[in-house]
Amino acid sequence: MDQLRDLACITAGRNLSREEWARYFPKETTHVTCPTLPLHVSYLDYAADLAASGEITAAVTAYQAALDLDPTLAITPTLEANRRYAPTIENRANRVAASGEITAAVTLYQQALDLDPTLAINPQQAANRQATQPLLDAMAARGVVMTNTQTSRALVQTAIQLADELDDNSLRLQICQTRQISMTAALVRPVCQQVVAAARELTGTTAISGVVTSQAGDVWQFSGQAGQVVTIWLRAAESGLDAYLRLYDASFALVADNDDTDNTDAALEAIRLPVDGVYLINADGFEDSRGAYVLDIVIEDETQ
């Protein structure tokens, strides 16, 4: 019998899944049939799904059952269940903050951080960012007429405060999208001047290496002339970054963006520059991904 079991293990190359045990051996006590092979991932997936849905007690029980089956697993059931539940709470906090309920969002972010202390979250900063993001997104999408002057100014002021706390030029660049609204123009003008002053210069002769380490991303600048054709590559270099590339003109209007040219790389190809002036490139990560990158730019005259 042991020989047949060993042959089956060699043939299958894995242990039975949780579903297979339930389907084919419903009356048998679950155990590891191939002791030299790892526990099937379905046991941990089941526990993770329970945790993500908030069923913490059931998740802890499921993690403990997996640990009983395979004591070599590097997990602590309660800690693992909390860690898996934390992103659910963080996502809920994002939605609450985006609706403008900053105090409630801060509480939720703190709950997520208590569940998983390794999360890179500052509760107040995260709530401020999410609360101001709808306004910034609207402006980046060519703007929305804001009928509530007091609310608009308050949101922009909150965003500026957050950008200063984080020293985040990428966020400042988004804030500049509100410059066309007269009620916020005076607030935004110094912010835009900061962006240009802090942006590093690209010469177009060599590739530049950098690292996206936070929600900020990096901001670069180059001088362009109307009619020139520019191609920009943002390569993730297998770093875990999902590259997101944005190009803004001298008036901070979005010219083009891209986040999915080739898997995790991004590119803007053959973009004709509309006006003379300084252009800004935002090298960032899609959905807050982080990692090293290589940025390369080629600028050609119109006649080439």
C-alpha cells in the first residue's frame, strides 16, 4: 500500500487539495498523504478567504488546521488571519475617506495598522490623500466646475498640506491641475512653482535610473519646442514596479499617459509636443506599486 501511495505522490507531484479530500474521502480524517511534499495551497487559500471576508475566528481555526497538517508552515494563525483581514479594512477606509468622512477613515486606517503593523500607512495622511483624490482626478480629467467655493478651497488646502508633509512632488503635480479654477488659483500657483523648481532635468542623452519608493513617484523635466516628437520609456527592470508614465506640458495640462505598454513597462511613443516650454514627466507606479526603474527619452525635431 505504501508503494502505491508513493507512486501516486510521484505521479501527482502534490498532496490532495482540500476540495479533493471533501469530494473523494468525505468520511476520512484529513491528513497529508505525501509527507515529503508541501501541504496543498488550497488549505491556506481557504483560510485567507475567510480572513479577508472578516470571519476571523473561522480563519484562525482554518490556519490552525493547516498547521496541524503541516507543522513546518511558517505561520501563526491569529497573526496571519489579522494580516489577511487588514487590506479589507484599508480598502473600506479608502472608500470612507473618498466620501469625505476623514475622521471615520482615520479610525479604520488605524484598525488596519493594528491588524498588520507592517503596513506602510500613516492614518491621517492616508485619509487626507483619499479625501482629496476625487477633486484631483476631476481636474486631471479636464476639470469639473466646482459650485461650492468653500469646499473646493478646503480640499485643495488639505491636499497642499499633505503634499508638504510628504514632500510629494507627484501630488503637487496633481494639485496643479486645479490651476484653471479661479477660486483656487492663488493657492495653487506657489505649488506649481515648487514642482518645476524641484523636478530633475533630463538631457535626452542617457537613460536615468531611479526608484519609486512611496506614493510620490518621481518628477523629471525637459525643455521642448512645439512640433518636436518625443518618445519616453519607463522600464520596471523586473523590480516589482508596474510602471505608470504621465507627461504634462508647460501649463501643467496632461498631454498623455500610459501604464501598460509591455507587461510592467510603460511608454509614450511619438508624442508631438503642442507648445514651447518646460515639460514634466511623472514616473510612478500603477496602484501604488513600488520598485526600481529606468527612464529614457528621445526628442526629435519635426523634420526628422
